[in-house]
Amino acid sequence: MEDISQQLYSELKQATRASDRNCRDVAERIAVEVARICAESQRIQASGDVDAWSLSLARHRLTQCLKYYQLKSNRGRVELHSTLSAVVYRYITPPQVQASYQARLSLIEDFLQGFYIEAINAFRRETQLLPTYSPRSLLELSEYMAFAERYAKRRIPLPGRRSQQLIILRAQTFSQQQPPETLVDIEQAAEGASSDSEPTRSSASLQQVREQMVAQEPEVAESALRDAVVTQLMAYLEDKQQQDCADYFALRLQDLPANEIETILKLTPRQRDYLQQRFKYHLIRFALSHHWELVHQWLEADLERNFGLTPWQWQQLQTQITDQQAEMLQLKQQGMADAAIAQTVGCTVNQFQKQWTKLLEQAWEIRNDLVSGAADSSHEE
Amino acid sequence: MEDRFYALLKQRLREEIEANPPRFPWESGPMEYELEPTALQVWTRQLRAIALPTPLPDIMMERLFSQCQTLLQSSLRDGAKLVKAVEAIFPQHPDMLNELAGWVMAAPARSPEALLADTDGASFPSQYDAATESQKMALSLMAAHEILETLTCKLTSNQPQAKRDWLTDAGMVRLEVNAKVEQGFVSVRAHLPCAGCLVFRGNAGEEATARRADSGSVAVAQFDLQPEATYLLDIQLELPEHTSLTFAVQLGQDH
């Protein structure tokens, strides 16, 4: 640990204008924390290379601290505050009122003020500084900001082998507007009442908070298939240089209402409407392009299920398509590869793909015509 | 997907936050955290001109400069002074430092190739951050050596004159030191780029001071100076932060 402390001291002297004393103290605090983490971690102890781990952890903390140092007091706190605000944004919901950007912002301000107090107290406690300690130099301030970020992102274990970041748990409690008396230690709540010596007065609140925490968790990802579609669609949008559609998509995935999306993207309702339409256009293009199988499978409208068409609709499709398209369809159903089909019907692979896309479009239209409302909502996904 | 959402939100939130940055619990108003000595920066311009295979960051130059200024008064031999100037920044490798210091003293400052054999054999990178630990130490030693040499005026019977130029943010400081070595007499003439003064400290706390209210020349002298002793010469410039540059004057024997 002495080595690490000296190493960090040297690096702080090379990278900052802080005094000798400051450099020494900060280096020491990082070294002590890293030593504690390595000692407590079974994984690190078992790795057989504790020194390498120590150095790596120490380096990481140093880099984080220096990041804030180089930004200095003003830009540093803006960086910290925007990072933390973004993390808690969707968990801070005004009660009984539709969330809006401004309303959330105002609550986030209050919330983070409380959080910063908690963070400085935790810092003082964990580094064994006096309760009256506060940062005076730029290096000390940077050290605090780096700590606040790490503290916020600490993972707290939850029931069922899950975990959540500390600041998110705090934000959820804040949103539920628990009165101060029943504010329970979230870590305690997460681990469950472990010892019987704990007063049972608060156990009802504990139970309630735990239930709420689990209930408040945003929907667990539905399926691997959905994830695959989402990932590929996002990549498709970025590839086509449709950054604003990609942004819109990202916000829709968070279930944000239209007015909130407007405020975040700084659009008028009309502009948002146009963007929505452009998004749908690209969504359809994506669905009908070479990604068609993935999307169709997800919509349960793949070829094995006759494009999701009823028998009657299927008949209708047969009458609409050309003979060549009908032949292609048959060969596709038999599992033949695209190149082979193209050769069989006597066209190029490109021409085959064009025809195939037209075919899909027609199936799409037929499917949507009869059940327009429901089909549209499946498009929205 | 979440990454994009967070990035988007963070970007958007910045606007409001920049307009109204948060205050931390212990802050009652806007606080000044940057209490580092900015006065040093007046002198560092000159230091950037020091030829090094890899340029040193300003922070490093300031630290080395500060250390060297403190060490001018010490009675350590040159080699020991050099090591001491750098070991405050690199305390972990005293042996390596000593060895490298020896090389730096032996080789002229302009040919770092002599040092390559003792570092990792790799050539010096273009950026300081990419240098190895021993390269960083070597670079610091080279810089400190150059700084100490420039700040020290050694006068002998054969070499009774020394001239120094030092570029500052306010302009050029020009120094001319002349000695009558056998008599222990040293006179100093300085051209200051702005208002300031020159203070030459002789034996037993004697001070010879010359001051001016604008740019121009000043001159001071001291008598009965002893050989092998170090006498300090302070150049003070009247800039917003009062700041001084210290030289060391030594009378010696010819070898």
C-alpha cells in the first residue's frame, strides 16, 4: 500500500498544482480505500495478483479525480450534476401529476441537494475525516466530486439476485415522498431485516419500501428478440444518418410522453409530428429491408406463419402477386437460399430482393387494411 | 439503447445546469478553490525554451522551477542539488535518480542521446504522458539542470563576467554580472521590462537595493564577498502578483 501511495503522490505532483500536503493526503486516501477493497474482495484475493488489481483500481480513481481537476470547479460541478441528473431523470416522477421536463428538473434539483449532503457525510465517514471537513483546494474538491459519482453508482444488492445503483434507489424513495421519520436505510431494506435485534417498529415500512422498489423497476427487457430488433433498428438509423430519428426512438423506448419528448428535443408539437412520421417511414423501410426476417419474426409475421395473414388474406395475396413472385414465394417456403432462387427464376440477386420487398409490402398492406387500429400500434413498437 | 438516451438527456440537461450551476453543501457563495501560485507563471515562459527531447507540461516546469529556487541557497554540491530538485516529484526511485543525475551532469544538455542507454533504450516520445517513468525522471533532471545552470552565475578570474536573459510575461529581463574576484567585488546591472527592483544580498544580511518605477536599467554592487559562498540576487517585478526571480552568484577559483 505504501508503494501505491507513493506512486499516486508522484503522479499527483506531476499532474496538479496542489500542495505537497494535499497530494500526500489524497494519495493516501486512495491507497487506503483500494487496499480495503482488495482485502474484502474474494474475487481479487483469489486472482493471485492482488498487486496488479490494486494498481489498476488506484489508477482508475486517480484518473477520475484528475478528470474533475482538469475541468476545474465550475465545469466540474456541471459535469457531475448533469451526469447524476441524467441517471435519475426517469425515476424522479412528480406524484399524481403528469411528468414534464420542467417538473422533473425542479424535483431533481431538490433531490440532488440532499444527495450531495449524503455524499459528503459518507466521504467523511469512509475516509475517517472530521465531520467538519470540507474541501478547500481544487484537488480536494475534485476528490469529492469523483467520490460523489462513484458513490452514486454503487450497486446495492436487491432481492432476487438483482442490484440497483444507490442513487436510483434514493431517487425512488424521494419520489414516493416518504416523510423523514420513515425514511429507512435503503441498504438495510435491500438486505432485508437481517438481525432480530433491529426494532420492528420500522419493519412495516421496510417491507413496503422493498415492495415498492421491486415494483418501480422499469420493465425487465422482454425478450432477446425484441432487444435484437431494437439494437438493429438503432444501428440502421445511425447508419442512414438519421440522428434525430435515432434520438426520437431512444426517447420513445423510455415511454416518455409526447410533450416531454418535445421539450427534450426542443421541438414544437408540429415538428415532433413530422419527426414521428419520418421515424415511421424509416421503421418500415427497415422492416422491409434485409432485416425483414428479424422484424417479421418478432411481429410473429414471418413466413412460417404466412406473414401473419389469415387464410383469406393469404388467398388475396396470391391473386395480387405476379407469377414470378409466386414462384419466389414457393421456393422461399421450401427453404432455398436467395442466390439459388434468383438463379432458378432467371434474375439477379438484386432484382430478386426488389421483388421480394414488393411482395412483403403487399402482404403488409393486406394485413394492415383489415385490422388498421391494432396493426398501427404494433408498428409503433 | 440506454447509452443514447443518457447521452441525449445529459446534453439537454447541461443547458439548464450551466445557467445555474449547483452549490455544494459547505458552500455559502461562489468559492475560490484554485489557490495555487499563479505568480510562477510569469517566469515559466523562459522555461518553455529549454530544449528537451519531450516537452514538459507547464505544471512540471513550475514545480521544478520552484524547487530550484529554494535550492539555490543550499550548500549542497551541484549533483546533490540536482537530485534534490527532482526527488520531491519522484520519491520512489532514489537510486535510479542518482544514476540518471550523474549522466545528466556529464553529458551536455543538448544531447540526450547519452541518456538513452540508461533509460529503456526507447526513444523519447513526443508527449510527456507517453514517457516511461525513467524517461520522465530523465527529462525532469535535464530541465532542472538547465534551470540551475541558468540561475547560477559562477565567476572566476578567467571568467569574471556572466550574462543572463530571462523572458517573462512582462518582457525581457537582462542581467549582467561583473566581478573583481580577488577583491571580492561584484557589480550587477539589470534591465527590467517594467517597474521593479533589484536586491543583492551580501555578507551578514547586507542588502544593496535599486528600484525603478518603469522599465529601464538598475545597478547594485557588493564588496568583500567570500569565495565558494553563495550570494542571492533577487529580481522583483511589480506585476499584479508580486513575484521575484532569484539568482545565485558565486565567486570561485579557476580549475
